[in-house]
Amino acid sequence: MVDLSRAASYEAAKRGQIPTTKFGRKLRVPGDLWRRILAEGRPTQAKSAAG
């Protein structure tokens, strides 16, 4: 099981380690990618759409 705090999640998204999509002020991680990250580890070339 992966233990990742909210702050650590946002920092990882900011660094581009977790791929995100921005909806208004909210950052979202696509469900299929999140399940793959949890199962296999982070993707090798994650890019953030949050800019």
C-alpha cells in the first residue's frame, strides 16, 4: 500500500511526477493513470497539464 500525504501529492504533481489535469482551480489525476502508478510505480515521463 502506498502512503502519500496530501502535501506530498501536490508537490509530486508540481514536479511533474504525477500527471494531472486542471479543472478550474482543481487538479485531477486521471483514474487509469493513478491506478497504474499505484500498481507499477510512477511513469517514466509524466507531464503535468497544470502548467
